Amino acid sequence: MAGDWVDSGDNAWQMTAATIVGMQSVPGLVILYGSIVKKKWAVNSAFMALYAFAAVLVVWALFAFDLSFNSADTLVPLLWGKPSFKSLGQHFLFDAPNEAVKFPNATFVFFQFVFAAITLILIAGSLLGRMNFHAWMLFVPLWLIFSYSIGAYSLWTGLFHSMYPTIDFAGGYVIHLSSGVAGFTAAYWVGPRLTKDRERFPPNNVLLMLGGAGMLWLGWSGFNGGAPYSAGLIASLAVLNTHICAATSLLMWLCLDMMVFGKPSVIGAVQGMITGLVCITPGAGVVQPWAAILMGMLSGSVPWLTMMVVHKRSALLQKVDDTMGVFHTHAVAGLLGGILSGIFGHPTLCVSFFNSDLNKNPNPIGFIYSFNRKYYQHVDGYKYTHTGPVQILYQIFAAMFIIVLNVVMTSIICLVIRVIVPLRMPDDALEIGDDAAHGEEAYALWGDGEKLELSKHGGSQYEFEDMSGLPTTKKTAKAEA
């Protein structure tokens, strides 16, 4: 109970990192989603993110954490942990996750929650502008339980941690590849937006969009900087690499936009920023800064190519309405980052991060270092994996597992949900947007003495008598300027 073993510096940093990552979602992606869509979808898009954050936390604390990280007992060996509800009791929460970690499980549970939450919120980016909110309310807990938890356990605790050691430093596969594939798959089953919305879907507030994007960028310091579970050297390197890659990727995307389209695009710059952040995530603490620059150049060009060229030539990509292009910014960039991490992962940095048991789990090693024979000796008490392309094969194997898992589980979940409620809002509601879905609108402008008309669709349960902000019932609200 005394907690003398806790390192106050590590614990403080881990809680700070978790809070920063949480702020990437709320308010970061709430603002980004609410401003990057058409005005009529601002409330619905922001609310999808807010709801997911709350729903994930409750399910996570109840049993999803155990499904994702319970190494002591499993439902499916190497793939899925067994729920025990231990994260609801102080005895477990005051204990350490393992001998190497110097902060309590209470911190660890919260830190891993914000990663799970942002994964669901990223999926929402593929579904903005038409998904039935009631279906989304069911989708979030189901996908967390039956898809995310399996991916997280397999990569960070089970199969791809012990048998096929895969470099996924902070969730390039578990979070970004998963969200990109799951979002694309869900978008297929939900169906497209209205044709006119697909043809023209301008952001309602570019400046707010930039504010949300900026919060997302800086929040990545906690995303990758918290992955080593200590406020040490690897955390510092991970933060630096993160921002180097993001800046390089943004500039590369911007240059391509200017070369091809003749104008620098703000939305394009945000896309390039995101692909850089995603690409560096699986290798942030195990590659050197020069490699981060190369990864940034590739993350600013390869997803740009798939989004701007391949997308327009692919019948499947054209058919599936991925509202924010999450497939390109997260699935493509996450897969790219995973492969590049398998190429550039530095042996010494891999040892510092993975610190695997000598006789059980050899440490991963990047392809470009794998031909140096000294890394197949017991250097400093550690050994490494195989020669040549084997590490890249591990990276590809893990990526294929995540892709298949998310296609299958997301499809099953969507098929089950549509038996209960429609996945897509009806066309007449799609014509209206927020007012039809929630009885609320993002922009209620009062002025010049005119009256504000009450909602034609019943309005919100919160109506206001005047600008004092005092709520009244629907029956008595007159809402005048």
C-alpha cells in the first residue's frame, strides 16, 4: 500500500502522456471532426467522437482491459486475454504491470484506455455524414471487445510479441492499421453519403480544423513518448522522431499538392501531418532521426499517391465512401510505417525498448543492420532475431493478421447491428443532418432582432428562453434575440 517502488517521475510522465493523448480525442478530434465536415454535420460528427470516448472508458474498465492485456490467463492462447474484473479493485490497481515498470496498474489502465478510445474515434472518420447514431452506439463497444482487444493482445502481449517479435512501438498496427481497415470495412457496410455530399463536402470552419489538427500533432508527444513506460532516453528520442517525421511528411505532401494542383492546400497539409505521425508510430523509439526524415518523405508521398491517383482508378476505393480518407491516412501510412520500422530499427534501440529475455524472445533488428554478424552474438547479454529479410516478414505477417482480423470482425459486427437497427440514416434525414439526428445545430446565429425558429424536428431537449443560458422546457421556449 505504501508504494515505495513507484518512480514518481515515471508515474507523473505516464499520467501526463495519457492525458495528452486523451486530449487528442477530446477536444482534439471532436474539434477536427466538427469543423472539417459540412455545416449540417458538425454536431453529429463531433458527438460521434465524444460518445466513443465515454463508452470505451466504461467498457475498458469493466473487462476490455483484461481482454487486451491479461497475460496471466487467456480465453484464446496468444490471442485474447480473459476478463477478470480485477481492474475494478484497488489491490490490482496499486500493483505494478510488471517488474520493469515503475508505476501502478491504475496509471497503466488509463494510459491504454486513451489508445483504445482514439482508435474508435479514428474509425468514425470513415463514417461521418450518414451513419445512424444508434448503430454507432452499438458499434463502439462491440468493436472494442471483439476486434481491438484481440489485436492489442496479439501484438503487445501474445503471438507477435513472443513467437514472431514484431516492431510496433506505439500502435502503428494495433491502432492505425486497425482503424484504417476497420473504418473502410464499416464504410462499405454502412453505405455512402448522399451523392451531392460526396461531390461537395467543404469544411465549415478551416481555422477550427487547424486548431484540432494542432492539438492532434502536439498530443503525439504523449502518444509515442509514453510508449516506453518511463521518462527516459527512449521517450525523448521517440518524441523528437515523431515531430521530425510529421514535419517532413507535411512538407512533402504540400510540395506534391503544389506541383500537381498548383496551390498549397491547408487540408492537404493536415493530411500530410497525419500520415507522418502515423508512419513514425510503430518505430518512433527504435529508429534514428535520419531514418525518421526518410520515413517522413515516404509518408508524405506514398499515401498521397494512393489517395490522389490510385483511389481515382480503383473501382473498390471509388465505391466505398471513406469520408475522411482514413484508409489512406491510417491504413496505408500505418502499414508503411510498420514495414519501414522493420527496415530501419536500430539494434541497440530495439534492445533498449524490447529488453527481451535472452533465451525466450530474441530482440527485433532492422533489415539494414541484419547483415552485420556481430548482432547474432550475445552482445551485452542480449541476442537478436534472424538474418536478412526475416524481420520484414514478421512485420508483413503481423500486418496481414491485423488486416484479416479487422475485415472479418468489423463485417460480422456490422451485419449483427443492422439486424437490430439500420446502419445508415434514411435519405430524408441525410438531407437535413444534425437537426434530424439530434435536434441540434452547430451554428445558431441571433441578431438584428429576428426570432430564432424552433427545430422543425422536435428540437433538442435543451431550449433557452434567452441568452442567459437558463434552460427551459420545449413547451415554453421562445428563444428570441
